[in-house]
Amino acid sequence: MKTVYYHLSPYISHRAAGQAYRRAMLQAGILLADRPEDADVVILHDAPVNLPAILKALPVIRKKELIAYSVWETDILPDAYVEPLSMVDAIWTCSAFSRAAFHSRFENVSVVPHIVEETSLLPDDVSKVKEMITYDPDAYYFYTIMDSLNPRKNLTALLDIFMKNFLHDPDVFLVVKQYRTPVDLSGLKKVIPVNASLTDSQISALHHLCHCYVSAHHCEAWGLPLSDALGTGNAVIATGYSGNMTFMNRDNSYPADFTLTTVSQDMCRRIPLFTPAMHWADPDPGHFGHLMRKVRGMGSPRPGERRLIAESMRPFRPAAVADILRERLR
């Protein structure tokens, strides 16, 4: 088996996914090098636009077999990705949806799904998260985890759907765990913002304390919090489009209806990699609200139901993905 040097991106979701791959490789007996010069294969888990700078800083890796681990969220790959990705020998990505965009420009593109780990749950962290959300054991908690400023996450639509359906239900709340730059949600009745940085154990506590994960996203290459929520055994309601449909289906979750449309001007202005030629989904607010009311009416999943939901994530547990990693390295 070849020795691997794994470069991790500083971006929060890329880094979390990359760290999970590193742990899976170690558990599978794949040798990881501390220095790129000691490796046979170098995996660059980063945005393609960052690859030229990495290659310049680490010229030794030009002589290695290079794999770029990258993701994309729409149907068209950005032009800015093409030249940097031409520098590597292979591309790995997380879903068939994401692969389709890369494969339109490159041949050697493989799917290595993201890993759904079972994280430890520490009693002190459960207590801390209970305090953060003013936990009431008799209440029902929808929750989401997101970069609230990113239009792709579509927080405004989610808030509107929640308010229209649950403003007058005294026992229902929406917890919004924000990362990067939080927006001010303090004036919204029944919305509980969590803006503090949380450890993995505290995020796990959030999954265990809340009942139903909700995401009205326009598009995802994968959707890490969604798969983690299912891995915990929670109900999940999300736009039934893009990379999250790798692991979501009508047996284990609640995909919401949607309409395909072009990417918004706001998104293109904020992140110019996106263009109006690209497409994403607008979730149907009526159907999304219907699913939220339905799940709320069902109450908390029973232990047997939670086990079945969590079991649906078996193909994405570390041991299963380690087998894929070994095969891809061969």
C-alpha cells in the first residue's frame, strides 16, 4: 500500500471531512506521512483555486502522484477550477451529483463519500448545550447548522417557513447553530441562535437533544450536518435536490419538493465562482411546511425508529469508506 500525505484545508467543513478521512485511513492501516517528501501519494483536500499556491509552497509534491479532493454544488463547474485541476493526476469528490460537474471537464474523477462518524457524547457538554438552548424536555426542537450569510444555505426561507407554521405553537422552537459570521436572530420569537464555537462533542449533544434537522438549502455537494443528523437517528427534512440525495430517501428522511432555477445574482455577487448560467433548487415552502408539521405531529422518534434511521448510514461509516479509500489508492 502506498504512503499518503494528506493536506487539510483550513475551511471548516473541508477540514472536518478531511480529518475524518485521515482517521479512517489510520484505522484501515493506510500509512500516513508527516511530510509530503516521505509520501508516494499526496491528497490535496482544498478548493481548487488554492492548489497553485500549495504547489508553489511545497514544490516537492509536483513529483508525487497528486489527488485533488474537491467538491462543487451546482451543475456547472467554475472555469476558475479547470486550470488548477489540470495539475493533478486524479480528482476525488463526495457524491455522484458533485462528480457530474467535474466529469464534464475531466476524465479521472471518482466518488469517495463523506464519512458519518459516531462521536462521543460527554455529560458536561450535554449540560452546556442544554443551557445554550434553554432546553425544555417537553418542547420540540427543529434545528439547523449553517453559514447563515451564504445565500446557498437559504436561511431566510427556512425562517419564513418556520414562522408561518409554528409561530403560535408554544412548544416548538428552531435552533440555528451559526458558524463563521453570525447574523442577528435575537429579535425572532421562537428562534434560538447558537453563535458560540462548539466542540465535536457539543455538536453531537445538539444532535441528541434536538428532534428534527431542517435545511431549505438551494444545493449541496453533500451536506455534512444532514448526514450527521441521520447518523444520530434524527428526523431530517431537506430540499430533495443535490448531493444530500446520496444518503437521503423517502424511507429514512423527508425530501422536500423543489423547482429548479438559476443561481441568484446575490450568490454570484458574494461568491463570483457562481454564475447565472448555473442552476440550483428553490424548495417548495408549502411542501416543506407540510413536512415540518407532519414530523412535529409524530413526536420524537422511538428508539427502534432511531436505530433504523442511523443504520441507513452504514455505507458511510468509517469502515465502509476505508474500503473505498483503499480501492481508490490501488
